[in-house]
Amino acid sequence: MRAALAIAACLVLAACGQRPAQQDSQPAADATRITTWLLPTQPGATSPDLRLDPDGRLLLSWLQADDNGTHRFLFAAADANGRWQHAPRVIVDDRPLFANWADTPHIKATADGALWAQWLQRTGSGGGAYDVVLARSTDGGRSWPASIKVNDDGTETEHGFATMWAEGDDRIGIAWLDGRHTSGHGHGDHHGGGAMTLRSATFDVALSRHDESELDASTCDCCQTASAVVEGAPMLAWRDRTDEEIRDIVVARRVNGTWQKEDPVHVDGWHIAGCPVNGPAMAAHDGRVLIAWYTGVNDMPSVRIAMGDGKTFDAMHEVETGPAVLGRVAVALDTRQAWVAWLREETGRQSVMLARYTPDLSREIERIEVARLQARGRASGFPKLVSDGSTAWLVWTDVEGDKTLLRGAHIRMN
């Protein structure tokens, strides 16, 4: 059902210079309360990533565009109440840093207290090739003394759209789209080269590589990948690509050290000749895994969700269908509810949407238009969402004047 925003939601949107949607006059008894979450970012910030670390802290990373045309990769940590613990810290400040509106860098904490960061770095002289780079910090992100290229193929091709997960207490797992077989052609048709592939590997505290493998020999070229750990086993989600140009979302789980064959979450049967740049999002909690994705099957945009147990997924639920749906999904899952965020655009105005469901997806509890944006097209990027069970945190990209900037919301149940 569509529930009303609490009064505080109107306050946060007004503070952000954004106008709330028309809502019902009386809020539902279980409606959420939304307040502004002030972020430690500056104009020019984009590409946010938002994570909960094992101790309940919030980690926010982003790209900062500087006036000289370069970018820096920054992060900051907040406590469980959203209070920032330090000024932004630099992960990498390097001219070859590659910024892409859809290929977000990531940050992740492991239980040993280390921070891991992943970003893209240009390679070669042509400007269209880049590698996935990984680094580890043991002093809270004050320094990042060493980094390594995740892909070690040495080809001047595209590598990116990575996802990271914790491997035990002190290792990191990472999967990425790898263009080593494309002969430099990525982000589109094969053009006589090979297909974009999906690969994964594990890295230890010394940044040594282990167990690298190819999971899929033909993937969509530029859709985000997603990962979650379900009862100790990592699961990956990505957009597959068949010879017939069917590009549905598939998942694979690693069992006893071996990646299993991928399975479709739902057989959408979406035939599309080019990449929609609209990958899945996934979150896990207590043996359950929530996945959301965008499809344009039958020329009708739709955001869909499904719940699974790490082995199979239940029936698909349509969150929203219609020409206004942009997708760019984010999800969170906790004991009390499942969350999904997405973007839509109507009459030339984009909105950040948020829906809350019961944990089994049997009932939609609430639907909120969190913000109406000034951003157009790709400038709004991809929102990020996490939940600790009592509070959800949402971050998105907007535009003010000629600068991008990040906005945040703190969402608490009444």
C-alpha cells in the first residue's frame, strides 16, 4: 500500500531543497520517520558506496571531482547513530583514477578491523582501457600503503563493475567484469572480439591472489554485479548475456570452494541488443537473501524483487512497472523488513523511491517518494541503502547548479 510520509520527511526534503510528493493526509501507524542525514561531502561528490561494517559503523565512500579535472577517492566513517567520526580520508589521489557514472568504487571492512577499497585505474595510452585495483588499510584508512591490480591479464581492455565480500575474518572476495577477450571492444556488441566475462578471486592480508576463476563466459558488458554471503557461502548476481541477446539476471553460489552453475532469478526473457547499464542489488540476513533488478521486457520498464534462501528464489514481485521506471536499484534486509530503493522519472523530473515490505515480501508496508531531484539523465547515478534493523540509511546523488552532490536520509520506524 502507499503510506504517507511523517512530518519529518517533509522537513528533510525541504532542507534539501526538494519537494515531497503528494501524500495522504493521515500517516499509517507503522509509517517511517525520515530526517536529513548530513554527509561530510562537498560539491563535486558522486558515485557513493555505503556499507555497514562488522561493528555496526557506517562506511561511506565517494569520488570527488576537483576543479582541475581530476578525481579523488574518499571515505568517512560514522557511528551506529550516523555521527561522523572523522573528516574525509583519501584512499587514492591519482590522475589515472578512472571515474564512470555507473561503475562505483567500493569500500568494505573485515572482522579483523582492516578496510578494503576497490577502484578503477586507467591503463595504456588510448584512454578507453582500465583495470580494477584493490588496496587494504590496517590503520582505519589513514594510509593505504599497497595496492594490486585485481585483473592481471595485462590487456588494454575494460575491467570493472566489481563487487566485494568478506572471506572469513581477514580476507576479501571480489568479482568483476573482465574484458580480456574483447580485444578492446567492451560496452556493446562483440564487434569481432570475444565476450565480456565474469571472474572472481580471493585476496589475503598480503594482497596475494587465490582461487581465481571465470564464472561466466558471456555477460552483459556494463551492468553492475552484486554479492552477498548467505550462511557463510558467497553468492553473486549479474546480468547474463546469451547468444540470442537475452539479458536476464542470474545468480551463482560457491559451495565447498567451487562456484556452481548460474541460475536465473526469474526468467524475464528480456531481449535487448545493448547493455541497459542497470544491474542487480542484493542483501542477505539470517539465511535469507533479497534481490532486486530492472527489466525492460515487452518494452515495459519494471523493478522486480525476489526472496530466496541461498539455493532457490521464491516468486518474483513487481515493485513498479511503467514508462517512468528508471531502475538503478538498491536493497537492504533485516529481521523486521525488506527495503528496496529505485529511481523513476516522470514529466522530466527524477525521484528517489523507497518501499518497505514484510520479510517474506507477502505485503508492502509502505511506499515513499524520498526526494525529487534536480539531476537529469545519468547525473543521478545509483542510490545506496543499508539497514541495521532499527534504522535504514539512504544516500543518493543530485545536482545543484553545475555540481553534483550527495544527499542522505536517516529512516527510522515509528
